[in-house]
Amino acid sequence: MSLAPAGSSRPARGLRAALPGRAALALPALGVLAAALALAELVYGPVHLSPARIWAALRGEGDAAAQAILMQIRLPRLGLGVAAGAALALSGAALQGVLRNPLADPGLIGVTGGAAAAAVAMIVLGGGLVGGLVEAAPWLSAGWALPMAAFAGASAVTAFVFAAARAQGTTSVATLILAGVAVNAIAFAFIGAMSFISDDAQLRELTFWNLGGLGGAAPGPILAAGAAAAAAGIGLMRLARGLDLLQLGERAAFHAGLDVERAKFAAAAWSALAVGAVTAAAGPIGFVGLVGPHLARLLVGPGHARLLPAAALAGVSLVLGADLVVRTAVPPAEPPIGLATSLIGGPFFLWLLVRRQRRGGGDA
């Protein structure tokens, strides 16, 4: 796996590809696209809601059916979609910058795998535990059990891989990646074992959760995911200059005045927070963290001050667009959104590999 700077297989070409005028127009264009898809999320579905009905429902003057659909289904779904798209794409852009690897993804260091394993364990083994907790603390909703388990799994894996990769005061990027690969292998072996011992109802629940989806999340986890995505966005934007310097290599970044270890840890910590919170609420949604940053890089160039907000908007557009497709393709059935993002991201990943080979990138 390459550790070449993200987007730098041909640095000069990458810089020339994003002209200043084009980059200045790209951010507003991505914002308009995301806003249009957000409106479409509210309008389209098994029941069509016109903008006039939506506006009336938002003011509390609409009919009961429109208010129920909008307030209980589509607005929570839209909020989670925005949080998921922004968090995953921001994390992907940050990790690609830290690891200097354009093929990096938030699941690379095992965060998504750890969250999924903990959630599956809660689904299969935690029924009695959840009931006991709710009886002991009536204020605690059973709907929080799965998100809390997923977030705990993501946090534990993040702490483990960083501890494993840290030696003599430095964090080895290569060791971090290898630790993530090992954690992912263990996590998915554990998920397979849980699937084997689960009953039919549990197997159905964990299968759909592992494919990812925006429906069914409680308001609390949705708010937590949104807050985590916003906090990660602010934290990563403050690291934009450091991420730019890291593209020159860690030694050059250090001599330019960057605290390399602190920057790497901060970027990974913000990414883990965002991915863990979103995975807890929506399940694992693949490839958004890979595709979103690449689309943004093609439009605005490699500078992270522009790349990070552009990646967030591209990620939001990808998630909302994919959700709109799965909700309207075969109504009233609703395929998991993870299927749509994988159908987009898998071919895109293969295209990236072929493109790098044809341009002579190889492993460079």
C-alpha cells in the first residue's frame, strides 16, 4: 500500500487541475447540490409532499399526515444523512492527508469494524442486559443501547491501534495501518461468529444494521452524530495547514514548525469521534470516506482549507443521493443505503487503482 502524498501521484498536475476560478465556483456549486438533494429528501418518497405542504407542516399548520411524515420520518432521516455524509467524508479527507495515501478510508484503522463488532454483540448477547438497565434506570431508553455499544467499540479500537503504533514518542503510520488491518480481520471474524449463534430475528436485525441505513435511529443518537460531525469539522479545519505540510513528508513538516505527532493524533482522534458517532447511529456506510474526498480534490485541488469543506458537501450529496435512490427505487420496500454506496464506491475504487497503474503510479 502506498504512503505517497494524497493526490500527489503527479503533484504538478494536481495543482494545475484546480484553477482558482474553478475552485471558487466549486464550493457554492456543491452547496447548491447538497441543498437541492436535501429538499428532494423531504419531497420524494412513497408519499409525495409538495414544498407548500412541507412549509405548512414546518409552521404547524399542515395536515396531520404531512406533519407526521415530515417530523417523525423525513427530517430525522435528513439530519442523520447530513451528519453521516459530512463526518465520513471529512474523516476520509483527514486520514488521506495524515497517511499520505489517496486510497485511505475511515475504516482503514479499524474504527468501523470495532463499532460494528460491538453493535453486533449488543444485538445478539445484550437483550437481557438492556432490559435490566432500562428497569434500573427508567430514563434510559432501550434505543440508546445499540448506539452506545457501537461508539464504545469504535473508541476502544481507536485507543488500541494508536497505542500499538506508538513507540519511542512517535506514531508509526505503517504500524497504524497494519494494526487496523488486524483489528478489522478480528472484528469481522467475531461478527461471523455472532451471526452463527444468533436466532432468526437477531440475524435479520444485525444483517440490516451492518448494511447501514438512515431510518429508525432515535433523536438522541441523531443529535449526537450531528454534534460529533460538527465538532470534527471545526477541529479538522483548524488542522488544515498541518495536513498540507504533512504532504511534504513528516521530516519536512517538522522542520516547517509542525508538531507532527500532535497533528497526527488530533486528526485521527477527530476522525474516530465522527466515524464512531455516525456508525453508532446509522450503521457502517462504506466508501463515502473514499469517494467524497476524491470528488472534492478533483474540483478544488489538494489544499485542505478548501478540500475539507468541499469533501463534507460532497459526502452529504453522496449519502442523500444514495438514500433518495433506495427510497424511491422499489417503494414501499427500502434497500439498505450501504448497498447503494458500495455499488458506487466499489467501481470507483477499482477505477482509482487502474488509473494509478496506467499513469505509472504503481506503488509510488
